[in-house]
Amino acid sequence: MNKQEIVAVLSDATKNDWLFKEADRIRREYVGDEVHLRGLIEFSNICKRACKYCGLRSPNKNVERYRILKDEILVYAKKAVSMGYRTIVLQSGEDEFYDTDKMCEIIRELKKHDIALTLSIGEKTYEEFKAFKKEGADRYLLRIETTDKNLYNQMHPNASYENRVKCLYDLKSLGYETGTGCLVGLPNQTIDSLADDILFFKELNADMVGIGPFIPHNETPLKDEKQGDFWLALKVMALTRIILPDINIPATTAMETLNPNGRIIALQSGANVVMPNVTSREYRAKYEIYPGKICINENPEQCRGCIEAKIQSIGRTVSKDKGFRNTKKESD
Ligand code: SAM
Ligand code: SF4
Ligand code: FES
């Protein structure tokens, strides 16, 4: 599909049913019916950046900040492994407390388990990415957020679009399974730029793509803006499946926040991954990137049971393997 065709599909509501069915068919053909669960540990909500949409931005003083230290991270990981998770995702704000040495130590300990490890800890230098890879990190998630450079610069004070792109190519060149993605519904975002986002995923040859609707947070400069449209986010996701047929695509938490059945709808429109939270309840509400986040009153066992039942209710199964894009790596 070229850009014109992508724009045409995104702009035409009469194509929605065709698009979702086609993405579902391609998902089944290329990655099968198994759903990969990734156990998410949100280990710090401290962030030095000031992304205008995010509740964790540093200027927000109305959030109780926390850090989970190595030993406690290991407890959650061990529990996740015992519940059958084969991937752990470590996510945080850009928190300089976890310097290269501290992160390497955490990675080393986590990789003693037979799991794939994903990092989602923001922009780092090439040397840092290299050090994490050497310790055994397998994957990295860093959304480009938007490929509209002007919009990117408006949304990210004191940050550089070029550096975001450089990080993604550095991750690719270091052999990470590289995940990216975008927000849908940012103020002044156009359909044209969403089409560019999809083409960017293709150009990068992203291994994973997470698409989330923008949800305004009261303690941010975007508090009075309109929230993103669930269906438009779903369309961007479905088109991504058609254009990159064999990648991993999560049914995102933000989608379920806007639609009570959002993750199941996403799993039936191209997605094949879900990322349940595996940390204890005490931290969940504090990792408030946007309001209304799901699962803040549940514990890891409840989430695991809940999501497994949902997956089974649509005739799909939870995968028992690590769920790399390139399945050859499974025997490594
Ligand atoms: N700090 C790391 C980073 O930014 O890459 C990882 C954590 S960050 C909270 C993870 C993702 O949350 C971001 O990539 C962004 O797309 C999403 N996010 C932040 N604020 C959001 C909002 N208001 N609505 C929807 N998604 C949001
Ligand atoms: Fe920090 Fe990530 Fe939120 Fe930006 S999106 S403020 S980098 S946690
Ligand atoms: Fe957490 Fe359903 S996945 S309650």
C-alpha cells in the first residue's frame, strides 16, 4: 500500500469492516492464533522529560513518585515466571537513578530466568544500548510517538526528533527486536501524518508496533484537548498489520481504557500480544500516564486469570513460548 492508499482507507469509514477482517486474516496467516503475554513491570514513575501528554512528566508535582529497586523487581519477575510468563517488560520514566551499571545488574539477574527481556526506559546512548544488549536484553520499546516533526517538537520540550529516530536505528543495528509505535489523536495530528507513521514503521522494519489513542491527563498542558478516537487508533493498528504482516502487535491498555472491550476488539483486528501488569497493586495507580488506566485495583493473579479467560472466549490460546518475531530464535 502506498501513502495515498493508506490515507484513503484511514479517511473512509465504509472500509472499516473490510480493514479489520483483512488484518485479522493476515494476523492468523502470518503469526497464528496464539497470543503472547508479556509481563509488565512499571518499576519507576520518575522521569526527567516533560512530554506534554504524559502524567509522569517531570513538571507534574501531583504524583507520588516511586522507584522499585532490584530485589523487588526480581520478586515480581520470579512470580511472573511461575505464572507462565515467558517475556518480562521493564518500563519506566527516564530515571537517571538507574544508571548503566544498575540496569546491567538488573538485566543480568533477570536473565538467569529462561525469559525474553524487553526494556522500555526511554532514549539512551548507543553505548548504553550496547551494554544492555551484552547483558542479554532481547527487545526494546521506544515509540516514535509521531513522525510529524513539528508536532513532535511541540509535544516534547527540549527533545530532538532526530535523536529519537537515531535511537531506533541504533537499537536495530545492535540486534534488538525493536518496538516502536505512535499516539493517535494528538492535537493537530493529521491523517496524512498517521500514514507517514505507518510508512516509518515499515522503513525501520519494526519488529513490534504499539498504537495507543491519546488520553488527556488533567495535570498536563493538554488537559483540555479532545481524546483520541478508539476506532481511528484501531485502523492505524490494522493497517500496520497489513503492511508488516509478521510482526508482534499488542492490544494496548490505552485501547481498553477507551473501550471496555478494547483489547479483545484489537486482538480480532490484527493484534497478537497483550502486556498485563505483574507488579503489586500499591504501584499501579501511581504509574498514571493517563487517567482511567485499567487494572489498578487488581493483583497479578487476577490480571492473568482475567486476560486468559478473555483470550479463550474468542477461541484463541495463550502461547507458551517467548514469542520472538523470528521464530528461529526460539531454539537459541
Ligand atoms: N518513558 C518511556 C518512553 O517514553 O518511551 C517509557 C514509558 S512511557 C509512559 C510509555 C508510553 O506511554 C509512551 O510511549 C506514550 O506513547 C504513552 N503515553 C504517555 N502519555 C500518554 C497519554 N496521555 N495517552 C496515551 N498514551 C500515553
Ligand atoms: Fe517520561 Fe515516557 Fe512519560 Fe515522556 S512518555 S514524560 S519520557 S514517562
Ligand atoms: Fe487486569 Fe483484566 S487484565 S483486570
